[in-house]
Amino acid sequence: MPPPAFGHAPLPGLPAHITVWEVGPRDGLQNESTVLPVAVKAELIERLADAGSTVIETTSFVHPAWVPQLADAEDLLRTIERRPGVRYPVMVPNQRGLDRARVLGVQDIAVFASVTESFAVRNLNRSLDESLAMFDPVVAAARADGIRVRGYLSMCWGDPWEGAVAPGQVVDVAIRLRDMGCTELSLGDTIGVATPGRVVAVLDALTAAGVEIADVAVHFHDTYGQALANTLTALQHGVVTVDSAAGGLGGCPFAGSATGNLATEDLVWQLDGLGVDTGLDLGRLVDTSVWLAGRLGRPSPSRVVQALSGGRT
């Protein structure tokens, strides 16, 4: 691939290997105007596994009235072939979502919390405290069944209604999610306003409060072009799990200023150049995003996909 041909050189403080948590099939497709058929979604997941993805966030059991793009969650989970060594987490908003997922043999779920009051009300139609109270029995029931639970924290660096978010707000929600049983915490820059110094401030506040950095993932959006810089900073401060979406898909349907996720291809290009192992095949990822762009009827926003696709997107 091109990165080895151009050489690579490490930087101090980086891990030798990271886990890329692929969110394209869920967080990516939920914000696309084109609703893809189950067969195309299943092929996307298969292609991502072929490219080396070991964690593929597959779908969400949110009510179809809220996210119609993912209304086929059950059909999709019945269609895909789950490979040994690959995790297929799904989002669940409540107990009913967990029940639906459990019937289909799901072993990884995620709950989606807000660190701000405004977004909790707009996204979940509940106050922050009410939303966490709703998640508590869901997490407990999942853990009792041996299901891993990820806790998403949205608006960790900024909220379109409240402005800048203090690190203490993130710490408060993170500890509450951890204490209810979440096995991993993903810090979301939902509207893409974080910058590296503010990333460090939140990570330092979490570790000072006793949160293990090994249990923290980062989830950056590229609204202001900062996702790669913020990710590199997080890795230099001990984070080893990064969320990204093939082709830079996605956003948040409940936060109008949120643009696409960090593109998996852009992340892999950078980490290949730094000698950090992701286990991912960049060429296969690019081919997948070119193929997907054709199904969505629009080009991929990923710079690396554009550079390596030879005009195919």
C-alpha cells in the first residue's frame, strides 16, 4: 500500500496497536438520506470484516419513527454471517431494545447518554438524570447475561445549545455510566468542536477521577477538520480504541451542526505512517467506500478515499 512505500516513522508515546471501532453501518448510515436495503448493508458489513475490522457497530434498535434508516435491525442481524473473532455491537435505547437484541443473540450493546441537559432532552426526550435512570436497569440486565455494554457520552466538548462543556460534566456522567456497569466509555465530540488541548483536559480529568484510560474510547467528528489531530492527541495520552466510519459517513440526526465521523481510511493512513498497527487493509477499505458511495449516490468525503480511488468516487 502507499503508506509503506512512502515510509513511516513513529512518534513518542503512541501505542503499538489500537482497536478501530467501526461505526459506519450504524452511526454512518443513520444520517444518510438514502435508505439502503438489507442486502447492501449486509454486504457492507461483510466487506468491512474482509478488510480486517474486528468491531463493527451493526445497527440500532431505536424506534423506526426516529431513525427510519435503521428500521430493519432484526432483518439485518438475521442476514449477516457473524464471524468468529469479530464483534457486532448494536445500540439499544431502552429495555425493549435490549429484549429485541437479546433474542437475536447479540453479545455487545451500547447505550447513548448525553453529558448536557439540552441534548438529553432533544435526543431522548428526558432530562439527563431521567435518561441515566432509564439506562441503569438495561445495563444491569445486559451484564447479568454476560453482554458487554459500551456507554456513549455525547457533547463532551461542546453543545449547540449550551456552548462549551466543562470537563467536570463529562467526568460526572462517565463515572455514573461506569458505576452502573458499562465496560467501555466512548467520548463523543458530537458537533466536532474539540481541539487537542481540550481533549487532554477531559482525559486528564477522567484519570484524576479514577477512570481507567484503557476503558476510554474517542469518537471525533470532523466538522472543523480537527478529528485526526484530536485522535492523535488522545492516542498519545493512552487511549487505544478509536471510533471511525468507513468513508467518513454519518453525523447525528438530532444535532444539526454535526457532520461526518472521522473516516476510517484517513485514520488508517495516518496510523500506518506512524507504524501503529490497526489490523486493517487500507486498499480494501477504499474499495468498500467507493462501492458504498455508488449505492448512496454521492462521493465519499474521505480525503484518502478520494486520493486513492483514482477518480472512482
